[in-house]
Amino acid sequence: MPLAVANGAQTMCTFGMTPGTFTAIPSGTPILVDGKPLGKVTDNVPMLNIAPFNMCMTLTNPTVASATAAKLGVFTPMPCIPVITAPWVPGSPTVLNNNVPTLHQGCTCLCAWGGSISIMNPGQTKVMVP
């Protein structure tokens, strides 16, 4: 069983340069582990729940493509601003957090520029979910 993801977890994008930090925003009656709220699959808002990954390194990102073209084809990474297309998947189907599936370390979400965002460190080591 994977570990549930808590506030402060470490995330990574396949096209990012450095890890980011996950922020779980408690709603309703939050589920806490060591005083930290657990995440839900709907905690996927860029800049609020999912922090940038420093620089973006894919030409599918228009800012990277534009900067690279401006430098006559020399690849030029640009600051990361995640554009999340859907909630985290798959989530825990049996452990609900305010009627929403709980986020676990096996979940991923996608950026519109093609990056896959995953959980590197779930931010807690006590609660496992099926």
C-alpha cells in the first residue's frame, strides 16, 4: 500500500529542473497526520497546490520554444509555470478525504506542456492507503 501524501510533500515534473513542494489546502474537516493535512486528488491547482519546478525544459512549452527560437535554435529553458490539465490519478478509491479520493505517493498528474508530475516524498511516513 502506498503512503498518503501530506502538506509539504516533494513533487517532480519530468520536464522540470528541480523538485517542487506540494501544498494541501484543508477543507471541511481536514484529515491530519502529525498536524499536517493530507492531500486530495483535487489538490492540483498550479502555484497553490503544485509549486513550480524552477525551469521548464521542453519545447512544447511556448515560452521555451520562443526563447529557443530567439537564440537561433540554442535550447533555452524558461521559468516553470505548471499548467495542470486534470486532477491527480488514480487516488485512493476507498479512503475519502471530505468525499474526495485521498492523494497517495503513486498518483501523477499532467502538465499541458507534456510533463508528468509525480510524488517523490509523500511528506509523512505513518498513513498508508489502499
